[in-house]
Amino acid sequence: MKISAFHGALLACTIQAGSAFFCVSAQAQNTSELGFGLGATNYKGDVSPQYQLQNNRPALTVFYRKDVSVPVTLRGAFTGGLLRADDGNVSGANGGVPPLQNFRQANTKGSVLEASVALEYNFLDYHYRTDKLHFTPYLFIGLAGFYANTRTESTTLGGTYNQRGSILGVAVPMGVGFKYALSEHFNLGLEFGARKAFTDQLDHLSEQDPFLVNRHDQDWYYYNGLSLSYTFYKIPCPDQYKKNKTLLK
């Protein structure tokens, strides 16, 4: 059976990616990072069908990173922030508020807490610290559990459109980032991340009139921000020294 050049290249890339993921390079430094970040959370759903800058609200995160291999880092994080959206902020084709949002006049406010684990793929050797310029862009994807507490109100419809409540859910965080080493131990980061939430209940509108809401589009939320972290180094002890500790004297 002949294998096309495309499938051959795809197979080679898959094998290379797998070896980078599962194998720890002998040249990699054993490092980890502890840090925190300040940024903004955002929401996309029925009340905000597109990402809107004016819906950004304060958020913060704390995280711990651990090397898996030279390009791959495992990260655990806790993130918390506020959520907000308003039909009045949606712009239509002519620049004004679309007829649906103008009629409904709903707004959503609340907060979200998230615990996540993610894999980061660094495009440059971020742990090789002899270069004067020490930085790397990266991609990340992971799995998260979140708790959201929100309230949605409609100034024109009222009734069942005025809802409040909380929800526990699962999301898939994904996005891009940039890391820059300020010094041997301190690092500055910039990240843009989206969360696919497998629910349409962040705004409590999924069960309303299908002519006034989109029941087939699940909600998203976002975290974007700056971070500062501290790097810890652990120098592995060669096997010959482990077996004969007198050599260390």
C-alpha cells in the first residue's frame, strides 16, 4: 500500500510530537515556576454573541508550571473573575443595536471560578538560559472545572427572563501566550485564552422563547492577562554520585 507524501509527513510530525511530549530530554533543565497574573474575564453567549472588549471585567489567576520536556510544560491554575454582558453593547450591521437585542434588553452579571490543568507547547527552548534574549511564544490546551454564579435580567420582558443561579461545569481552555525572562528567576507572561463551556446556561436563557434566544450555541468565557512568575531550579544528581555519596565530599 502506497503512502502519500502528505500522510507520510503527517505521520512523521505525529511521531516527533509524541517523542517531544513523552520523552524528557537529557539536556533539559529540571525547572518549575510559581506565579500569579492580573487580567480580565469575558463572556460570549446569547447576551453577547461576539467577543466584546467593553465586557472585560477584572480577574486574577495563580499557577504552577512544571517541565515535562524541552518544549512541553504542564500547568495547574486557579482563576477567578467577573462576568458581564449587555444587549445594548451589541452592534448591528448599521452600527446600531440589532432589533432582537433592542427588543429584549437583557443584561448578565456575575462571576466565575476555575481550576484547570493545561499543556503548554513552547516554540523556542525557553529553558536554555545562556541567550541574552530569552523568550518564547506558546500554545496551550487543557481541561477545567468551573463554578459560575450569574444573574440575567430583561428590562422589557421581565418574568422568566429575570433569572439567577449557579452552575458547575467542565470547560476546555485553549489559547496562545508569550513568555519573557526578566532575569534568571523572574519571568513576565502575556496570555490570551478562550474556554469552551459545554453548557448554554451561563446566562440562564437557553430555555426561553426560541425566537428570542439561540438554543444551539453554547456559551464561552475568556481570560486574558499579564503574569509574573518565579523559576525554581533543581539540578539532577548523576547516578554515579547517588550510588557513591563519598564522591560528593
